[in-house]
Amino acid sequence: MAKQIEVTKTFNAPVEMVWQVWVDPELVKRWWGPKYFTSPVAKIDFREGGKSLVSMQAPPEMGNQEFFSIWEYVKIIPLQSIEFIQSLADADGKKTDPTKVGMPPDFPLDIKTVVTFRAVENGKTEMTVTEYAEFGSISNFAQIGLEQSIDKMTAIF
């Protein structure tokens, strides 16, 4: 079982623009969630000690269920890195047991997430997202979901 999943992607945009996809609620709504999912909610409190509430909603043919997550920010180094703890939550932002929203019993309660940004040639940015947790039986789906979410960011630039 995966103890971490990671995705690195290079965007044709400067670090300042790529950073904004994590800070601006309207941009978060454009990429959060795997392919075909939407993100109706993005209440962003982007500061160390802050807590954001985001949602991803399955398409109708997949049951239309909306899943909420909270991001509790631990450390922010502007334009370099963001570290937060990601947890499943209810619509009010209260952390919830993953099994109560249909996840398997081995789904992690907390996922340490680290996002790093690095300027590369020609004004491009390399971004890496690493999620540290025991993902259990859904390890493969967690990796695919993260890849698809990050791929959706490409359309922003």
C-alpha cells in the first residue's frame, strides 16, 4: 500500500500565477477533484493556522455525491511551498470519519500535503504535490485522482 503519492507537473506560467491556483477560490473550483468532477465549494482561508473548506462533486452518472475536505495550513513559504493537513469533512467543515462518506475503513483520517514550486526555464514553473498517508486499498485511485486534478490546472494557463 502506498505511504505517499506524488505528482510533478511543469506549467507554462510563472510561479506567481501557479501559486494563485491554491489561493484564489475561483481558481481552486476550476481544478479541485478528478476528471468529470466539479468543485462547487472553495472557502479559502490561506494563512498559517487557517482552514479552507473545499468540495468535489461527482457527475450525475457517478451518483452526484459531494465530498467535502478541509485543508488546515501548517506552513506557508510564499511562492515556494505550502504544507497543510487534508481531511474529509462535512458541509460545515467539521472533520468526519471517512467511512461515514463511503470511503473504505483503511482510508486515512489525515493526509499531510506538501506543494512545492520551482521556477524553471522560459518563465515556466515546476510544481510538485506530495500527499503523505497510508492510502490503503484505494492507493491507485488516490494517485489517479491527484494526477487528474493537477491535469485540470493546465487549462487555467
